[in-house]
Amino acid sequence: MSKQPSIILFIFLLLSFSCGVKKFIPEGQSLYTGHVLNLEAPLTKSERSNLQSELNNLIKPDPNAKILGTRFGLWAHYKSSKEKPGFINRFLGKRFGEKPVYLSDVQPERTTGILINRLENMGYFFGEPKYELIENGKFVRIEYTLSFGEPYRLETYQLLGDSLEVIQEIKTSLDKSDLVKGSKLDLDNLKKERERIDLELKSKGYYNFNADLLIFEADTNQYEDRRFDLYLRLKGNTPVKSKFPYTIQDIKVFPNYAINEDITDPDTVNINGIDIIQSELVFKPDLLANYILFREGSKFDPQISRQTSNRLSSIGNFRYVNISFEEADSIRGEDGNYPLNARILLSPLNQRSVRAEVQGVTKSNSFVGPALQLNFQNRNLFKGGEIFNLTAKFGYEVQLQSGDRQAQQSIEFGLQGSLVFPRVLFPVPVMNRFKFAIPKTRITAGVEYQNRTDLYLLNSYNTSFGYFWNINKYTYHEFNPISASIVNLIRTTPEFDEILESNPFLRRSFEQQFILGMNYTFNYNQLVDTHRKNAIFFSTTIDLAGNFLKGINTLLDTENPGFVFGLEYAQFVKNEMDIRFYHKFSKESMIVTRLYGGVGVPLGNSVSLPFVKQFFSGGPRSVRAFRIRSLGPGIFLPEDASTSGFFDQAGDIRLEGNVELRFPLNKYLKGAVFTDAGNIWLFNENDALPGGKFSRNWAKELGVGAGFGLRIDINLFVLRFDLAFPVRKPWLPENDRWLDTFNVLDAAWRRENMVLNFAIGYPF
């Protein structure tokens, strides 16, 4: 099918939308197409840009949206409003229709008043507004012009008041103020200053203070030009209790709290002045007290309270954490402060849970089959917040399309256990060095059985010991000082032996059965702030293996330096980096860009990374136009990509880039268009994989794909369908790598080029 008719049809549709809107506009009405805002004032470039942006956001209503220069939503509304719209027009109107915004819906006089008011709040007084209607047939836009001069600027900032302790505390805090000489008379800045002082006082125990008790007064009478003196004072009717700090005198914790349920036969244990009350042992008191940062006799501090709440929530055992404070007495204590009682109510989650998951697995390499996963979880295993997880998985897959070969079968069984302690298991106490959340200690162990019936049978074992924690809501760290795995290749078939014999790199990656090392992961994630228009995600992982064993063997001068306990060990350094940028056009429309890079450097006796540590490219979370593990390394392509490619197409280096535009279709259905590029390469030359080594020509060896996707997003989970086709195939001759035909009506072309990916969750 030629692309020309499609392009002509597309252009015709755009023109029909554009021209079709005008004829629907009623007589006597003009369609509002937007505004222009001119600022006639002596402003710097940055001031003008910031002020223009803020004032533009105040001008309402917004005109009808344009898509590719056309008002499709408005056109859909008009078509669906006809007397007999038909099914298609009704559907378009319901899903995409947008009511027209006429000039009669706009109130320019009111808008100019709002703009002048905002200017005055920002220190620009005596502004003169005007507006003009710019008509073009049935379309009209409004041009606003604001004329104003220099803003009023701060000369002095003074605190008025007596010798009360609260006044002295405020005076001390003024050193941290952003209100300095030359600052504009900006109402928002004054509000921020009041809130800043309120937070400062709260952190020093002033439980009953609030920002509304502070009053600003500006005096311009002392100056002929636009300068002013600023005075701050307390309201005259400020309550006495707001002028003095509060001291916590009583702390009670209820680890098994339930609404409308009284505690029977309570048992109270006092740990460092904290009363922990429970009718039966739910949580060990000495461990629970470590999570509480405030103590008897300490002043009230809301930040310490929030940090305590975060620490208790991070245990992972409680449905909710509620910390409340009550005034204990109306009379000040001996220290001159009012007494305050603290109550911490903890509602635990169910201790045990079992989850079963039945899956129907289908892969891009034609393997299909059922899988069963069982998960058992025990929270608070030793009454100290420990969480034990045990996961068992069984899967059976068979290859439907096997060419001339007999269909392959795969049987997998795995058992993985983990025990998480909500504290640091370390010789030196470090609990209170972490305010946001306590680091957790995790111990894991697992075994996996994998039987590829016509290729190999192997068992693998893994274990790790490490810590993970959040410094704040954005930053996550994970450090595993011990990470070990053993791969035991029990049986191979002559066919697999032939594959290994022809590929020394692959053979070495299976021979090096023992991996002992450490790894560290760092994540920075701004996506937790859902209101952000621009957000970034950054992740990096460093994986070191074999270097400690190499040092021990060198120190002991062993006969077989590449072996330990009779097992050949792998030695390498591996690093991965993933950076993503999210730009929101609206709540549900955004563009996402991603860059990923990974490199593994084999050291010592290793010529490549172990097979379980190697990189793969292609598939639903990679370059989606290529089937899973089918891309690379470099320009290499197996003779039979549907079979042996499963083993050969792995590498030591991986580079990828993605761009994806996401937009809503309706409440639960989302759409996307995307472009992916990437590949994998080898660190060392491999004669069995010609063209696979990384070189300066890496950019010419990228596989590129494009496509579109549909996602069913019901908040609990996302079902994703991505249909993609390769735009550039790196294994073809250099001048023939770019796609030059696009024929979706041809079955052979679709079979060779189009890839449908099905996955759970977004790709990134």
C-alpha cells in the first residue's frame, strides 16, 4: 500500500476539521481564540518572563484546544450536537467533544481587575490596564496591555514588641528571613515569612502558636521614592498559651489499637519514659521505643513528630500510625512551660497472608504455557516487626513454532525466601542517625531448577545479606555487602554441547559457576510528587564480584587462583545507569524520555560476564520492535534466530534510549506512541559472534523501532499492549538498515516486522 493516499487523506481530514468549525458558530457569536498579554514596564528579562507566566495563568477562560492546528474537540462537539448526529459523531462527541468558548463567555473587564490586583500584591502599584478585541471574521482574540512602574522595595525590617520569650525567639529567627533590603513588597513573600516564623516557633515548643497571630505593617511615608519600612508585631489579643512553649510530660503507645475496642488487662512497660501499653505481647517494647524520637521532658516539635511517624510507618507492620497531642494542664509547670501529653496509636496489619497467582505466559520467542506462583508472608515474626516472605513458583512452557527442530520444552521451579528486620543488624548502634526512616536488614536465600528438555538441566542457588533505606521521600539506597550465587549445570545434550563448543564465551559464562561479591544501588525519584510538571528518575547500580576471592588467592599464593572450594569463580565489575525525564502537559498527558546504559568489565580469568549477569536487548521493557533477547550483540544475527539466538544474543554492554508520548483515551484506556533505540555489545572480541564487539561505530549499530500502544489502567494494575515495528535493523548491510517499505496489508511483511508486546505495568 502506498503511503501517498494515507498522507492525502490525513491532510484532507485536518482541513475538514479546520474549515468545518467556522460554519457551526451561531450568528451574533464570536469564537474566543485566546489572548495576548503586553507588559509596558521597566523589567529585567527574567522578571518579565516570570511575571508574564504568572499573569497569563490568571487569564480565564482558556480557548478551545488545538491539535495539530485544528480544533478537533470543538468540531466533535458541533457534529454530535446536530439533530441526527449518527453513531460515530455521538461517540466522538462523548469521548472528545469540547464545548465552544465564545467571546460572551469572557469578561475582559473583570480580568483586568484581577491582573491589577495581582500586580499590587506583588508590589507594583498604580498600574493602568486596557484591552482590545482583535476580530477576524467569526474569530476574536483579546490583547491585554498593563502599564506600571517600579515596585516598592524594602528599606528596613523591624520587630515590635516587649521582652517576652516568644518575641526574643522571633527576633533570633529574623536572621534566616528572605526579606532583605531591596526586596519587593510582595504579599506572597509576607505570607511565606509568617509561615516560616510559625514553623521556627513550633520547632521550639510553641504548640499553640499559629501564623495568623503575626501582623505586618508597611510605612512609605518616610521616603519620596518607592521604598518602605516593614514592621512585624503580635496581635494585641494573642492568647497567653500561644506565648509560651509546651513540654511533653507523658508518652503512651498502644501497639494494638483498634477503634471502639477497649484494652482488657493492659500490661504497661516503661522504656526510657515511654509507656507501652498492650494486653498481650504484640511488639517487643524495647524495640518499639527505639523508633520514637521525642522523650519525656523534651519540647514539642512537629518535625520530630513527623519523623517518628515515618519511622513507625516504615516498619511495615501497621495499617496506620496516629500521633496526637493533648494539653495536660492549663497551668504552667515549674519550667515555665505548659505540659503536653503524647498518644501514639498503632493499628497492626494482618500477621499472615497467602496469595496465589495463576499466569498464562506467552513470550515473543514463541514459548507459551501456564505458571503458578504462591506467596506466604508472616509479619512481625519475632514480635519485632520482622517480615518473612516465602515465594514458590512453578512454570511449564513449550515452543509452538520450532521450524525444522523438535519443539523445545522448559520446566522451571523456584523457591525464594527473605527475612527483613526493620532495624540495622550491625555491631555499632546506628538507629537514631536516620531520621526519615530506619534502614532495614534483609537476608535472602533461594533455589531454582530449570530444565530445557533438549538442551540442559541446571540448578542455581543464591543468597544475600544487606541493608536498604530511604534518606528522604526521594532518595533510596541499597547495599548488599554479601551476594553469592552458584550455578550448577547438571546435564547437557549433545546439541547444547555443540552450541557451547562453537561459542567459547558462552561456554566460559556457564563454567564460572560461583559468583561472590557485593552491590550497591542508588535511586532518586521525583515521581512521588504527583503535582510536579517536570520530574526525573535516576538509578545506578554497581556490582563487584570475585575481587575479594582474587585477593585472598593472591595473598595465599594458591595453585589454582581462579578457583575456590573447587569451583571456578567469576570476576567482574558491572555498572548500570538509568535516567528518565517526565514532562506533563496535563494530569494524564505526558512525554517520557529515558536513557539507559550498562557496562560489565570481565576481569581475571573471565572473558565475559556470567550468563546470569549479562545484558539482553529487545522485548516489552526494552526496544519493543524486536523480540525478547533478539537484538545484538552489535550487528550479529544468528543463523537461526528463533532457536540458538536465545543463548547467543547476550552481551557485556547495553545502551538504550526511549521516547514515549502518553495520553488518555477515556477514564481507563490510555494511548501511547513511542520510539525506541538500543543494542548490546561484547567487551571482548568473540569469533563465534562476528560484529558483536563494542567499537567507535556503536551509533551506526543501534536498532531503532517505533509503534503505538494501548494500556488498560485501573489504578490497581496496568495491562499494556504495544505494537511496534523496526525502523532500523543493525544486522543488515550498512546502506540497507533503514526501513524503506511499510506494507501492513502484506502478511509476510507483518510476520517479519510487526511485534506485539503484552506486559503488566508501564515500560518505564
